[in-house]
Amino acid sequence: MIDATSSSAIFNKPEAEPQETDQDTILAQWSTVNAQLRAEIGEAAFQSWIKPIKIRSIEDGVVNVTVPTRFMRDWIVAHYAERIASIWQSEVPEVVSLDVSVRSDRSPVQPRENMKRQTPAAGENARDMAGGRQGHNNAGLDARFVFDNFVVGKPNEFAYAASRRVAEAERVPFNPLFLYGGVGLGKTHLMHAIAWHIRQTTPERTVLYLSAEKFMHRFVQAIRESTTMDFKDQFRSVDVLMIDDVQFIAGKESTQEEFFHTFNALVDQGRQIVISADKSPSDLVGMEERLISRLNCGLVADIHATTYELRLGILQSKAAQIRADIPSKVMEFLAHKITSNVRELEGGLNRVVAHSQLIGRDITIEATQEVLHDLLRANDRRVSIEEIQKQVANHCNIRISDMHSARRARSVARPRQVAMYLAKQLTARSLPEIGRKFGGRDHTTVMHAVRKVEELKSMDPGFAEDVELLRRMLEG
Ligand code: ADP
Ligand code: MG
């Protein structure tokens, strides 16, 4: 606990002298802060990021700390510094901030094993990466990518359930688990979460996670150094093998060949394999047939593009994690506007929060628009004709196929015209291009639709409002 008398005595020193707290007091404060942090961020993140921090001194309300690497410093500054300072402040009101620097002499401060933990890319050989045996190093796993931090919604619930199943199962439930989906939708997050879970619950199992790119580099290196037997041994002795972004080895024949054999050897021994890719197995161009058929053998789970609800859920969860107080209007705005992927959504949120903290201004929609204008513009451009068709069809309760069909009934023709109008307004596509996307219609049909919708809008405020609503939904 904190010794209140000594700390207040220290902070009551005369102005002229630099205000410095003695080491024992500091350490006592630090351990109180630690306890709270550990409860907040969980054991894994705590071990990775907080444990290696060394407290040097407190001077004039600034806590000076050091960490072993630059990478760690940047990470802590970005993710934890503010929180550490604010917990500290709740104990000792004089504390205002944290200053993180890299310590020059690493070895006396931390045992070597700890050092390895810092770098997410830790582990230069398969043994290191097979973490189970060593128990503690991060093995290339991101401490934030755990199941608890994964927000589940319609687009990812199947992939999530399948991942949990693999993580929790005692016997291999399906092999391989193949996760696929577009960029930034959570594939790597789920894979790391599986690895973390297994390492926590059954540490005796060896889990090896690596990107397909790394797999290839290791393989090439093994050939160059004539150590292919070691390579094979290493890969074939793990309990769980996870290869991320397997599309990378498309078109790379000998790596595929080696991967194929590794794959079969592991499956034969009843070991679990988890693969991710940006496309389904059958859509992977440049993959050998026999490999594709193996990949298709287990459970194939896709992660769909995010929905508005999922994006909002993710924002709320992230805001809570970083303890940022963000008006719900701003969160809704972001969830509407940044539709491309979760990585950008997170990045946007972080920028908005950092900006408001930096300049000490409230977070508003206007400030958000200002700070994120580049990101918002990039997302604006990404509205596709398909999305427009889908949104309008949903809104008007017709089938998406009616956007392409020849049916002329007003109940489908009008929504179709609205969709064409919106396509013209919201995308950079030409009239003929738009026509083609609507069942191969002529550009004059599109032109007619645009005019018709404009005319209706000017005559019927209810209709205008409806179109406006659709436009806003699509734009954000
Ligand atoms: P991918 O590997 O599919 O390209 P990642 O797994 O790297 O995507 O995810 C990108 C970022 O978005 C990560 O920071 C990840 O934590 C976050 N993310 C993605 N999906 C979710 C989700 N459902 N809940 C919380 N965070 C998510
Ligand atoms: Mg990834």
C-alpha cells in the first residue's frame, strides 16, 4: 500500500527544489497501479507489456520509466501510458504523466527470457515459436488478439464458433479449420485467440503460428543451408499448426509441395491445422488441385464484410478498452462512415481519441470529420453498385435479383431506378457501366432513371426524404 504520509511530505517540499519521490514509495505505488492494470488488461497483456517496465523516478509529477526496446516503448505509449498515468494519479493526484524511454543496458535489468517476450516477432526458430514448451514467450502472438476482445456479430459468428471449438476441443473436431475473408476482418485475431487459448489451457501442447510467407522463408533457408530434415522435424512435431494468409504460397510450387506433405503428416498424426486466406480454397488461384481438395476437407468458415451493428459493437468495445468517453453520436457516425474494414475503424477511433487528448478538445462529429477527412474520403469512394443494390432492395423489400431482372412492375422498377440514381451519385461509374450492372441495361435507361428520380424528388418530399435516407446509409 501507499504510505500517505511520506508521499504527501514529498509533494509538500518547497517549490524551488525538484520534487522527487523516493524509491520505496515509488515501488509501492507502482505495485498498486500494477494490480489494477493487471485486472483491467488481463494476464497475457500484463506479462507482455507491463511486467518489463522499470520505474526510474518521479519528478515533478512525471513518472520516468524504461523499457527494453523501442518497439515496446512505442507500443506502451500508444496503448497503456495514458491509462497508467491516470491510475497512478488516482492514487497520487500530483502525478500527471508517464515518460517512457528505452534503457540502454538491457541485460542486467531483465532476464533474457523476458526479453524475448517483448517483440511480437519473437522467436527466430521453430522451437521458440512453438511456445508451449517454453511456456511464456509471445511466439509472434499479439496480446490483444484474444477471444475476449473479439466482438461477435452476424458476419463472423460462424468463424468465431468454429475457432472456439478448435481452441476448446480435446480431440481434433475438424481438420483443417480454414478461415477466410477480406482484409482486416479478424482472421489473424481469431487465429491468435485460438493459440492463446490452447497455450493457456493446455500448455503442454505445442502451438506453432506463422504466416505462409514465413513458412516459405524458413523452407527456402532450410534448403539453402541443407537443413531440410530439421525443418521437417520441427514442423511435423507440433500439436497445432497455424498458417496465416496461405494465399501467399499460391504459384510457389515447391513451397506448396512441402506444405502439402507437412499438412498430410500432421493430419495423419491427428494434429490440428488452422489455415487462413483471403479467399475460399476453391477460389485460390495458383494452388495445386490436390492441396485445394485437402484444404476443403475440414471446416471452411468465411468472415463476411462487417455490418453497421457489428462496427458499432466493435467501436463500443474498443472505446471501453481504452477508457475513452466518446459520444454515441460520434460512434454511430464512425460506424456508418468507415465501412471498409475493422483495422481502419480502429485506427480511426484511435486517431480521434488521440487528437482530442492532444489538443484538449471534446470529441464531436465536426472534429472527427476534420481529423479523419482522408480516411472518410477513401471510404466514401468504396461504395459499390452491389452495395447500393443490396441496400435499396432491402429497404424496399424486393429481391436483389430484381435489380437485374426485366420485370417492369412499378414495385420493382421504381426501386431499381432509385438504385441507378444512387449509383450515379455515389460512384464514379459511367452510365454504360451502371447499365451493365443492372442486368445489361442501356445507358439511356440509366439516364432516364436519374431524371425520373430527380423529378420525383422535387415533387414528393416523402420520396425525397426516403432517397436521402438511403444515400446517408450508403455513404456511411
Ligand atoms: P485480417 O487478419 O483478417 O486481415 P485482423 O485479424 O488483423 O484481420 O484484424 C484487423 C484488426 O481488427 C485487428 O486489430 C483486430 O483486433 C480487429 N478486429 C477485427 N475483427 C474484430 C472483431 N470482431 N472484434 C474486435 N476486433 C476485431
Ligand atoms: Mg491477417
